[in-house]
Amino acid sequence: MKILEDRLYTEDHLWVKKEKKKIVKVGITDFFLSRGIEIINLDLPEDGEEYEKDDIFGSIESVEEMYNLTMPISGVIVSVNEKVLDNVDLINEDPYEEGWLVKIEMTNPSELDDLLPPEDYELKISEEYEEILPEKISEEEA
């Protein structure tokens, strides 16, 4: 499971990478996928759509359930990764590079300060993993 040092992270397992002064790229973390979630469908916004932080901007459908994608930062969608819309396996195979979701022009760059640096995200997922692990063990014993 990878946590890249050049990104910030959200509580709900999205990564944010600063590209240019006001442009960030957003995608799904390896941890999200490591929980056995296989993405089968994806709904993303159109270029030019504007969102506030914490707005729902799309969804991911797995074999078992739907997950809403929550905007990590306020801004305008300036690019949607058409490749993942055509081939969702890119997210499953390479969530940090080829499998990115959208690029956003930030309207409030100071919101980056609210995101988790890599070391804090690592702590968060280790706590979540400890919560998930006993459930998996008890399911296997049953």
C-alpha cells in the first residue's frame, strides 16, 4: 500500500497533488482500493463545473456498493480524466498516476491546509486498518 510524499490526503481517501500555482490533480488512494474494492463504474463531472469544498462531485460504483466522491477543495473542474471513464481498470491498476480523476482550479488555496500530510494520513489508515482487521479475522473464523 503506497502513500506518496508529494500529495495531501482527505479523510475519505482521496489524494490531492499540486500541479501548478492554482491547479491540483485529485484521485483515489491505494488504501481505498486495498480494502478489496473493485471499481466497475465511475461518474465524474463535466469541465467547467464549480464546487465548494465537501460538495459531492461524482461517484464510484463497486461490485458491492456506491461511494460518493467529496470535493477536497473548492474550485472549478478544469479537466476530467477521460481515460478512466473509458477504462475504470486504470484506477484499480494505477490510482496515483494514470488513474487520476479530475484537475481543479482552486478558488481558495488556503483550504489545502485542511488536508492531511502523508504522515497524518498514514496514522489515520493504520487506525482504520486496525478496526477493519479484527472484523476480517472474525469473518474468516466463522
